[in-house]
Amino acid sequence: MIKGTKYEISDTILSTPLLSSSSSSATTSTTSSQTDESPATSTRIEQLLMHIQEQKYQFPRLPFSYCNSYKSLAVLSGHVGSVSCLALCGEFLLSGSQGKDIIVWQQPDLRQFAKFGQGEGSVKAVVTVGTKVFTAHQDTRIRVWKVSRSSENVFKLTGTLPTTKDYLGKFMKQGNYVQTRRHHKRLWIEHADSISCLAVSNGFIYSGSWDKTLKVWRLSDLRCLESIKAHDDAIHELVASKNGLIYSASADGKIKAWGKDGKNTHSLVGILEGHKDVSVNAVIVSEEGKFVYGGGSDGYLMGWFANKDSKVFGLICEVKAHEMAVLCMCMTKDVLCSGSTDKSIRIWKREINGGLFRIGVIRGHEGPVKCLQPSFNSVGGGFMLYSGSLDKSLRVWWVPKYNNDQETANKYSTTSLQF
């Protein structure tokens, strides 16, 4: 067991915006009053990305120890409910909401391209696999959408999980029913409560639910293969590691690692213990599968090191990250982002030993930050970060690359960013 270290992080931030004020409307940061329909917003994003790619827009490289604050590049509105989930699908950014709709934003200008899923139940999670989109809903169903440019309806509903074929093959046999609550039974292939999260790995899709179970579905035929009583309380988050492990985070205060022990069966590999009586709301794993991080309702981030066989997990860091609950996380390379009920996003540098060092604070949302999604590709040496909130908005940020050049940091305090 590696001894954990506690870090207390101060909340000192700078008020320097990402984009400086300018007389030109094309270089002014977007405000919350602008919507996704605004041509000015789309033009600003297009111009900014063009200048970044052409390297006409020079961003400073900040040191790890330099905490910065940003303004959003754009504020996208259109959802009738709070934004609950985000995912990238080729050229599109998808955002799901509690208002039962999914909006498709086309990159790079992020204009609203389409809207689908209305009336199908509050959207809790969305994942993409090739030309398919899977959405998890509060009505206990997973819906499957086909992406096709050949039809007028680009995102077309093609199925629901469990499938009708799966139902017909099991509903006649009493042994396929399980007790979900007093005097009520369901087929074991059905979730009994809201589906809160989805993950995809090695030809399978995994669903976690408030009913405390983890279910395994085969992508090839959408058949439910397994139902695992995974936790003692609601499952909030699932994440798949490249080494084949699936991590589940739960309100019971634990993160559990699951691995395949047969062709289609899974078993418990390890348990990562969080703080006592504290819900673990989010979990993320590093690209190489070496480090696992969990975010708790007490505002702490905790990190574990997984040994070569991923069967022993040692606590390596424990950081008071937010004043209120951590609701979501994302990671790209060695940068981790955390969103919170305190309406802020914190940017963290992952060190070689897995420790976390805060390098930035993002503020702007008027409600808790529920979901985060980084861009797949590098932009200007940094990356684009999308955030969804209970304030019903989606915001776009640019997170720069950081280095140890202290001289650059000293200059930055008086640098005006213009293009």
C-alpha cells in the first residue's frame, strides 16, 4: 500500500480572461445572453480556431504552479432542462439533458445541427460506438440511435434495450425474474431504476443504475449477458480502462474494479475505498490504466495506483479539490478536469507519481457543473473543454498547455491576448 498524502489547496485565482476585450465584436468573449443560434458566437469560435491553427494567435505557456481563471469562448443554449451528459461523435458534439432531449452541435463552429430523443425520458448518459449512439434514460431504458447522412433523420432510433427478442426469450421462465422490491419482480435483464451511466469496452456496453446493478450487453446483437449486484447503493459512474477493467463508482463510498473471468462473465478484481459515508460521484482512469481517480461528495479527489496486474490498488493522493461535491471528471493525457456543485471547474496536472497539482480554475456557470468533455485533438498546444451544467447551458473553454517556464508566467500578468 502506498501511503496517501493530503494536500490543502488554496482558492487564489487570477481574473485574467482567456480572450481580452476588443473593439471588434468578433474578438469579444461570449456572454450568457448569447445563444447557440447567434451567428456572432459561431463566427468567433471559427475565427479563434483558425488563428490558433495558423499560429497567429500566440498563447503563453503557463507553469504548473500558475493558477489561472478563464472566460468561456461560447455559451450554447437550447436545452429545456439541465445538461446531464456530453459525448463526441465524429464531427458532432452531443449533449443530453433532463429535459428529455439530445442536441447535436456541429464542430468546429458549434452551430445547432439537430435535436432528437424528445419525450423519450430524461437523458442520464450518452456514449458513441462507430455510427451508433447509446443513450441511458431515467425511465430504465437504453436507446440505440443510428447515425446516417443518407436519410433526412440523421439520428434515427433503431432499438431499445432490453430488446424485444431478449424479452421474448426470457419472459416465460420464472427463473428469469428477480425481486426488485416488495411484491414486485422484474426480468433480470431489466434495470429497476434510473440508468445513470454507460461505458463501452471490447465489444460490450456496460450500464450502471440506481438499482445498484451493473449489466453487461453484447454490442453485436444487443443481448444482455450478465447482471451483477455490484454495490450497496446507487451506481453513479462507469469508466472503462484500456486494460479491460471496468470501474464503477457508487454512493456507497466505493469504487470497484471488474474484470472478465470467462468469455462473457465478470468478477470483482479490487475495491478502492473512499471516505467513510461519502458518495463517490465520479471516476476516471488514466490512458495507460495506471492511475484511477475518484471524486466525492465531500469535495475531495482521491487517486490510486494500480499495480501491473491491476489487482492491488494503493492510495497515492488525496486532494481537497472543491468546496462542495465533485460531480464529474474528465482526463486528457496528463491533465485532469473536475466539475463541482460549487459551479467551478478545476484543472489539475497529473504528476509522474500520480499526484495532482492544481493549475487552473474555471468559473462562469450559474449552476453546478454536471458533465465535462475534452476535445480529442490538440488545439494550439492545448485542448477545447466542453462543460454542461444544471443552469441548462453548455460552455466552451480553451485549456492551454503548461510548462515550468517561470519567466513566461511573470510576463503573463501584463500580457494582452489578441488576434
